Amino acid sequence: MKYNLLNLLYMKFGLHIMASEHGFLTHVLGNLRRGVELGGFPEDFYKVISRPKRVLQVSIPVKMDNGQIEVFEGYRVQHCDALGPFKGGIRFHPEVTLADDIALAMLMTLKNSLAGLPYGGAKGAVRVDPKKLSARELEELSRGYARAIAPLIGDVVDIPAPDVGTNAQIMAWMTDEYSKIKGHNTPGVFTSKPPELWGNPVREYATGLGVAVTTREMAKRLWGGIEGKTVAVQGMGNVGRWTAYWIGKLGGRVVAVSDINGVAYKKDGLDTSLIAENRSLSGPSLVEMFVSKNGAEHIKNPDAIFSIDVDVLIPAAIENVIRGDNVGLVKARLVVEGANGPTTPEAERELYKRGVVVVPDILANAGGVVMSYLEWVENLQWYFWDEEETRKRLEAIMVNNVAKVYNRWQKEKEWTMRDAAIVTALERIYKAMKTRGWI
């Protein structure tokens, strides 16, 4: 095993780590190592930043509808708080591992630093398929997880939010459970709550809006604008669907989208305004909707999305979908990472050899955590902005972030955009640690 952290995880937590041993966590650690070397940081900095500060593993018993007790395994990883309270989402997914959770927490540290937010990085997860639970079972699991991690969170300690498999309703249950424990309302502990419970309506589409704004800003720099440029979006979860919607609003031409049901393709562009009319994530497939209502061609193989000839490809589902074995299919000239870690290092190297620009996840999909920050500020003050004002604030931060990373990348011709983003993020973290006297 290459990294000491992987050895430690295997010894402590066993075979659940093995599936990711040579995957996502290894990639993130490799990117961290490269960032430390490119930035000229001392080895002591890497020793600190390459390990989580704290890992909590919990067991959550839930009485199922059939009367049986099921015990679900969960985690909360707190990676680094040099810049402020820990911040990161909670994932409900049947294939999560502690190694993946640590990798995601590390990415959150970098993402929050790059965005200039007063946060460190964290991530949480429960190994479960939420689609197989009834509403009552899901609520009991959500409340149980909130109780289990309650000693380690708080509005100035660690502020969770949704991730894959969780949503505003789950955050509402967790907020209510934590408030019961504390004996008073605690709106600032969880973000991305429903508007009725101190949330902000922008949060539903914040990550997708951020990806779309990033795409527009990069298109301006590469081609003079996004108007008329063709775009394919892989994944029609919350991030992908709202990315496609806002790309259309900003002037791009979305010609293909994909979900588990395949690809919807229309050469002259899909009517992405239909997405706003089909908001429910539990509703019919958006691919099927575009086929039936928009006259799109239905390609049965979801992976066909990667080979469509477009200007921009946006992977917006899960990690490691653009790999060495399929990168040759990619025809896009710009890849914007809507998901966390969708491009493997091997694939990214190949893309750059071909002149394809990859905009990294810690820059492109930061709209969600930026919105979480804005909601957190509202909650701490008990003062709320309207939707338009909130959207303007989010967009301004994203535009500034793109300019910052792009300009740094242009100065360092041998770097990728990911290199520029990681080194920029690490500089802020290093200065904070150095000032605190940690290193």
C-alpha cells in the first residue's frame, strides 16, 4: 500500500476500506501530494493535511416496518478546521466506505478554502439505500444519525448538509432532532433546510447554478461566450438537472442528458425549461420526459453520453466515471466537473494531452457549499435575503473563484486547472496553520 493512511484505515476498519484502496482516496491523496510539491510547502504540512483530524464511526439501530431491527453503519469525518468550523454533506448510499468519506472530507477542506469561506472540511455517510426505506424508516434513520453525531456538531463546530441520497426533508428531521437535544431551536447546525424551516429557496438549485456559471465563465475565456455552445450533462440528479436548466437559461445549448434510463439526445437542443416543471426527484425520469415531451432521441446506453460530439461535457453524478478505459470516447473540448472526483488522474492526463481543459470539482461544484454558507449566515443572524439577492451573492462568489483559478493557471503553463485550484486552496490553509502555530 502506497500511503500510510490506507494502511491505518485497513488495520482499524477492515475490508470495507479495500474497495477504495486503489481508487478515490488514493487519487485525492495523490492530488494533495502533487499540490504540496507544486506549491513548495514543507513535508510537515503534508503530514497534517493528508490525515483527518477526527473520525467518528456510529451504529444506528432502526425498527423496520416488518418489526425487525436493522443496524446501519455511519460515519462523520472531520478533516481540518484551520479555517473555521467543519463543513460538509451527509451521504446515504449503499456503497459508501469510510475511505470514500475521508476523501470527500479532504475535498471539502480544499473546496471551502478555495471559495474563501470560513470553513474547514468534513463529510458524513450512512451505508444504506434510501430508496428501499419507507418514509417512516427513513425518518427514524435520519434522526438516529443526528443523535449519534450530536456530540461532535454545532453551529460553530461542524455544520452538515445534504449530499447524495439526502435532501432538505432529511435536514429538517435532523435539525428538529438536534434542537430537541439542545432544548431550543438551532437553525444554524444543518444547512439546505426547507424554506419553511429557515432555509433559502436558492439552495435547491445552488450547486447546479454554480456549475452553470462556472461553465459560462470558462466559455467566455476559451471561446468568447457560451451562446450556442453545445453541452452534454451526465447524471440527472439534483446537480445535473439544475446544471442543464441554468445552462439553457445562460445561453448554452444542451443537446444531451443522461440518467439510469439512458440518454436523451436532440441535435438542435433540448427544452431545458421542462426541468422546472418536473422538480420532484422521485418523479418520472427526465430522459423519458425529454423523449416523450421534447421529441428527443432515446439512446438506451447511459454511457453513450461520453461519446457525444459536444463543446462541453459535464459529469454530474458520481466519482470515477471518466477513466482510462473510456476517456478515448470523450470528444468535448471542455470538461466541467459537477460531481466530486468524476475524472481519474489517468484520464485527466490524457485529456490535457489532447488539449481538453478540465475544470476541477473543488471549483466547479462549490455553489452548494457557498449557498450553505449564505444560509448559515442568515441563520446566525436571524436575517434573511430574498431569492434574487441570494442568487446574486452566490453568482458573484462563483465568478470571482473562476477568475482567481483561471488567472493562476495561466501564469503556470505546466499546471492543470486542478493544480492551480489545489495550490491556491492549500496556500490559504497553510497560512492559517502557520499563523496558529500548528506547523
